[in-house]
Amino acid sequence: MRIGIFTNNYKPIASGVTVSIDDFREGLKKLGHNTFVFAPNFPGYRDQDKDNFRYPSASITRKTKYPIPLPSKRAQDFFEEKHIELVHSQHPWGVGRYGLKLARRFGVPVIFTNHTMYPLYIDYLPKILPRKILMELVERSAIRYANKTDAVIAPTESIKEYLVGKGVKVPISVVSSGVDKEVLDKAPAANLRKRFSIPRDHTLLLNLSRVGPEKNLPTILEAYERVLKKFPKTSLVFAGGGAFLEALKEIASSMGLGKKVFFTDVVQVEERGGYFREGDIFVHSSLSETQGLVIVDSIMVGVPVVAIRANGVKDVIEDGVSGLLTENSAEALAAGVIKLMKDKKLRAKLAKGARERAKKYTIEVTSKKLEEVYKKVLKGVNSS
């Protein structure tokens, strides 16, 4: 098969969508398929991959690094030249809409992966309307787009239920984004303890994510404040850059944690394995995930997870087996971390359970599932 992948987020942006695309491309390649990425051009970045097409783009605000893709006649030529048989859209706007139009023009099917709880990301949009109205408009727009495609992919069962409840009528398949363990294993050491002079006898709490308001990261700071009262020999590292990074640093400083919490800049896709290997406990607070690829990374490396129970996350983590799930509060999150720090046997048990759980998320397993969805959709279109 020759698959066109249409996405608003791709290299050089380090995001879960970028990781998902690259890992699936490698998995599909091993299965004998060809993939072609359509993405916006990012200022200052030169794409060397001849199987990628970059839309011209413009930046509307300084707040976000995500450029707005502009229409391009060359995209149609590239689409035709590469003989695209199926469009796999990663977003309901921007490049995703261009992909839908090209698919309809050339009579090929469209599959849409709902990667994100879109209403929770409105902080990246200009505040032209009240928050509640904007959330409703964003949600309706995403659902309308989904219903214009031939099939939808949900990363987890809970997200499938959410989409059905919101009115998605086209067939929905559950295919989780897989992780290429080889990429994690090859990642260079992050040397976090050396970089930040973290003592060897300190427990290292790690969060790796894009630093944005939707990630609920201040809750981790509040939880950490409570953990320190019980276990002073604990350090916290936030790995990953983002629009909210400076604001998060200011919050940490205002809490008196400025010299106890450490921050990195953006972690590149190929580097992430080195960070996970150095964490003792992975702490996750986001409420906006449809799956949470960083959680899959963590359990694949064998680092126990303490996470707030939320859609997507609760599908990946088995509470008490491959990690601990808590309520959405600093008190509950801190209690989960403290429980693991008190009980080394439990940490070892969860680490073992995490590695076992991760087997269902290898890129080999998930790529095969994705291939089955592609074949099913193509068969349905060709027989109609």
C-alpha cells in the first residue's frame, strides 16, 4: 500500500504525534508498505526526506511554534506522483482538511486518528470567544470532520466510547500508537543526575511531556511539595519544552522549589529513551491524553508510573499491576508517589508488570493492527 499521512505536527516538533508517525512508518515499512508525510514547513528546518511534502506555512501568533499550513497546488502534484492509495489524517484541521480534499478529488479513502482531546487545547487559540463556547465549537468541528472520513481510529477503548457518545457515526477501530523499543534502547544517556548535580541517594521523579497548560503540571509541583515533607531526598525533573515552560518555572519558584525542581528544554524523539532509563518513578498528571505515549515509553523501559486516572491513561495502566492510578488532586498524586517510595517490593513488582503490559504496545503488534484497518477500509471502498 501507498499511504499519505497528513499531519499538522511533525519534525522538528517533538510530540506524541511525531513519535507515533515515525514509529508507525518504520513498522509499516517492515510490512512492505510505503508512507508519505504531508506536513507544514517549519521555519529554519530543512526536511531531507524525499518522501515528505512540506506545505508553505505562516505563523499567526508568537505564543505557539506551530505554523499554519497554506494551500499548495504542488501538494496535489506530489499526491498524484506518489500514487497515494489511502489518506491517513492525524488532525481534523489544517493539513488534515487538505488531505480530505485530495482524497475526495482522487477517489481514495480517508482514515482519521483522533490523537487528542481537542477542546482541552483551546489555550493555544486566540481568545476571541468565551472559553465554554470555544470548547464546544472545537469539539463539534472535530466530530464533523470525523464523520466526513471513511473510518476513525481511537488509540484506546475509552476514547472510542467518548467519540461514539459525541456523535461519530463512521466505523471506529481501536489501534494504540506503538513504540519502537529499539529506538528507546539506542537513545544516549541523558545524564540528568550529572547535569543537575542530583545526589545518587535521591529518588528521581520524572515527567516528560510538552510543557503546556493542558498537561496539568502545577499539580505535580503541589504533589512534590508534599512528597518532600516525607522524603527530603527526592528530586523532580520536568523534561520537555513548551509554551508554558517559563510560567511553570515561576510557579516552582513561588513555591520555594526553584532550586529543587529541574527543567530541560525540548527532548527530541530519538533521545527520550535515555531520560526514561534515569527516572525512578514517572509522574503523569495530564487529563488531555487519548493514550499517553510517554506512559507507554515508561512502562516499556520498566519505570513504574504514578498517574492521574483519566481517559486514555486508564486504558494503558492497570492500577496496582503496571502502575498506580490516582484521583485528580495533588494530595492523591503525592500519596501514590509516597506509597511507591515506601515500598521497594511494590516498585519492583510494578516495574515487572509494566514491562509485561508494554508487550501489547510494541510497534510490531500495533503496526499489524493498523495494517488490518487499512486493508478493511480499502476492501470496503473497492467493493462499493
